[in-house]
Amino acid sequence: MSCSFCHRANHPCIMDPVKAPSCSERVRRKGRCDGVDVGNKLTATIREIRRLEDEEGRLTKRALEVQKQVLELQQKLHKQKKQDSLFRQCRSFHSKDSLTVNPSEKPLG
């Protein structure tokens, strides 16, 4: 990444942090180079982007798992409601039979 001076002056920014903390152009002109800071910040930003992408992947996977669980629970609830409805119908049918005084008579209900 070019330092701000080389970028503005359209110079090639050649840097070797082992030899000097500045690019060759700033060493020649005896000035301070912010290219290392830019590079370090860029590296940190790239690292943070990768971390966030990994986290997004984990969260997306977890969201899909939760959606699957919700669907299973909705299906279970629907099945339970059907069973409850059948139970109520059977109970209603049996209670009408109990209103009959004589088995040969028709139910009162």
C-alpha cells in the first residue's frame, strides 16, 4: 500500500520494514512514511473482515438450525391440535350416547 506522500506524488512506494520504517522515497527525502501504518491497518481490517465473514457463516448455520426446529415444533403443534380436535369429537359423541335413557330410544341431543 502506498504511503500518503507517494500516493499524492504518484511515486512508486517501495518499502522494506526490515531495512527502514519508511519507503525508499521518504528515506531519500528524509521524511516520515505512513505506509507501514497504512499496511498494518489494512492487514488488521482484512483480518477483521475474515473474522466477521466466519462469524456470519456460523450465525447463518445456526439460524437455519433454529428455523428447522421451529418448523418441527409447528408440525408437532399442528398434529397435537388435530388429535385434540378428534378427542373432543369423540367425547362429544360419547356424551350424546349417555343422554339416552333406554338403549332402544334415540338420543336426546
